[in-house]
Amino acid sequence: MLPILALLVALAPGQAGAQVIATGPNAQTTGYTGVVFVAVKGQPLEYVNGDITVHNVVSDAIRTAADPAPHCLSYPCPLFTSGEPIGVGETTTVEGLDDLETGVLYPFFCAPHPSMRAFLVVVEA
């Protein structure tokens, strides 16, 4: 793992090794519960909404028809996504992780609230 990447993961309290991206109360103002979220290659990643406002996870990067994925209904589509925004207490799976490279910081945002931003990094099991 790159030293700067290790530092960024260390700065995301409670997220190292976690298989969850989450939002808490007032997420529209405070953002996601971490800055860098970690996904383990080949394992599912969940998004949990703990806010009363709907939120989701959408990668900045997109896929085209030349790079198809099962979660894409049309193109271009996000590289990875939790799908439609979900409400308080709901959980959904983040789709599109299979092709992500390990050790790369992938920026993502909330579609209804684009100022909510964080990063995802994939690590080997």
C-alpha cells in the first residue's frame, strides 16, 4: 500500500476494514461518516443511511458501453453506485466494485446532495 494511501485510510476513523459506507444525522451538512471508506476486494459493500433525508453513493468516474457492467441499465453510467437514493434506516448494496483496482482512491458523491463527497479504496483480502 502506498504510504499516502495508508495515511488517508488511517485518517478515516472506524473505516479501516469496514464493509459499510454510512451517513448519519444531518448528512446533507456533515457529509458521509468518513472521508475514506475501505472495501475488501471480492466482498460486498453496503451503504447505510442513518439520516432522515434520502442519500446514495455515486462514483465520479463513469462507464461507457465499451466497458459494460450488470448494474448499468444505460450508458454512460457510474463506475459504481448504490442505486436510487434510500431513506432513513435503509441499507443497499454498492454495485460495480468487481473491476476496481486495489490501492486507487475513487471519489464519490451523493446524487441529491453533490457537495457530500468521500473516497473509496479497494484493498486485497
